Amino acid sequence: MGELAKRGWQQYLLQLQQHPLRTKAITAGVLAGISDSVAQKLSGIQNLQLKRLLFKVLFGFAYGGPFGHYWHKLMEKIFKGKDNKTVAKKVLFEQLTSSPWNTLLFLFYYGYVVEGRPLSQVKTKVRKDYPALQLTSWMFWPIVGWVNHQYLPLQFRVIFHSFVACCWGIFLNLRARTKAINK
């Protein structure tokens, strides 16, 4: 088993080197799918909602991976280096620009595309949920950003972010479920 895992990892690294955008997109899609599958099961959903799962995979594949790929390349051009001051600038810039955008985009995508709600309902829900979700995000993601920019090479940042986002998605789902149960 160990040899198989080692060969698989080596093939993954080769794909990451030869086809970075494609590999990051596929990885983000797969991790989004894992996140949603686990979240559905932990939420008590008996039969996996495949439409929801596929839309979440699509979001990771078509947006999460490619956005992250180009975002991190841009960040490296704007802020060169890994010293503490530069990493702090990267994290602050990321939290003031892409974090609010990504949160807002995901809420609209989830409400309108995944859940199929009318746009007016989605806007109302976003107005209600966005501030608290963004504040929660700002308590968690800066730490992830710091680790990402300080310790990981550029080619692994989207993968690390996607893995943490997988866990974050499960957390948000469980948080929403707990709030619903407590009402």
C-alpha cells in the first residue's frame, strides 16, 4: 500500500508540474465534492443529493482551482518575498479583497444555482447571512493565509487552500445545522 501511495503522489506532483491549472482545478473540485459529501452525511441526509454535490464540484473545479491558481501567481508578482512584513501584506490584501468577494460569490452561487432559489430570496439571505459569515471567515482564514504564504511553495498553495476549504465547508454546514436545531 505504501508503494502505491508513493507512486500516486509522484504522479500527482508530475501532473502539478506539467499541468498546474488543470491539476489544481481537478483537486479543488474533488475536495469540494468530498466536503459536500461529508457535510451531507453529518447533516443527517440519508441519500446523497447528487445535484447539489455536482454543483459544488463544479464550483471547485470551474472557479475555486482556477481563481486560486491565478490569484496566488498575482500575489507573488505584487508582493515578493516571504519575510514577515511581506506575508502580513499578502494576508491583509487577501482578506480585504478576495475573501469578501469569494464569500459573497459562494453565497449567491449556493442560493441561486445549488438550491435553485429565486434571486430575490438569495439577495435577502445574503444580506442576512453575509456579515456574520464574513466575520467568522476573518477569524479563521488569516491564519490559513499566513501558513500558506509563509511556509508553502507557490505550486502547493491552492491545494492547501482547497484542503482547508474542504474542512471549512464541513464546519459551516455543521454550524448551520446546529443553529437550525437550536431554533
